[in-house]
Amino acid sequence: MKLLLPLLLLLCLELTLVCIYAEESSSIERNFNVEQISGYWFSIAEASDEREKIEEHGSMRAFVENITVLENSLVFKFHFIVNEECTEMTAIGEKTEKAGIYYMNYDGFNTFTILKTDYDNYIMIHLINKKDGKTFQLMELYGREPDLSLDIKEKFAKLCEEHGIIRENIIDLTNVNRCLEARE
């Protein structure tokens, strides 16, 4: 009888963790609903194993505004800062034969996967860029609001580490010019 209570508590904890995990979705999971990522987003953080790509004036330092879901593609509306001015760009991610993996051509050949999302608050994307025989990774954290909780940012940092990107290579974009005035 003394063992039964601790076992029941452990079982309850495991069930709670399963329920929490089930609320998130990955684009490579069966329950991922790509249509739910449509809409407005804010760039919260970027990370890369080649930090210069995401630093100010880096080729991959982009600020998302909107994601539109089409039948076989995702359309991203981004802003970049060029010569101190916000410049709009649209990029199209095409579905690949592999579930949940998309590709696009921008500064090389990119494949990307939506690793985690809860649809209402955040989305975490992992991108692999290949150009001129070189490869680097990029991780992006988008939010439905201009900033996210420390818990979500920590989840993103851990996901970056799982992909071999050190914390020093994560750039918080919430305190930089994200071209938000260009949205109006």
C-alpha cells in the first residue's frame, strides 16, 4: 500500500507531461495543421551556427510579417533593413516529398521544417542553407505578439542547443528595429 501512492503520483505526473506535450505540434507529426499557422507573426529571435548571417546587415536577418498557406506552399512576407530602410520581400516555401519539409531559394538552397508550434502564441522553424558547397543552420522563433514569455524563449534556446547552436548565437530581436512601422 505504501508503494501505491508514489506510483499513482508518478503516473499522474507522466500523464500531465504527455498532455502538455500533446498541445504542441510539429510539421512532421500527423496532427500538424498547417492552415493554423496562417496570419500575422513577429520575429522574436534568430539563431545560427554562423552568427554573422543573422547579425545586423546579415543576409538572413529578416523580420517576418505574415505567413499565408496555399495548397502546396507557404508564402512568407518579410522585411529586411537595407541602407537603413525597411524593404519588403516575399519568399515562397514549396512542399517537398517529405512530410513537413519545405524548400525555398534565397541566398542559396534552403530546406526548412516547422519544429514546434502551439498555433496561438509561437512557431519555431529550423532551416538548413546550402550555398557554394557550404552549409549552415538557422533557427527562427516567431510570435503572434511582439514578445513572448521567458519560458517559450528558453524552450527555443534548448531546441537550438539540441541542433548544435550555442546560446551565444541566439539573437533576441525584440529590442531592434523589426520594421513594425512598415506593417501599418
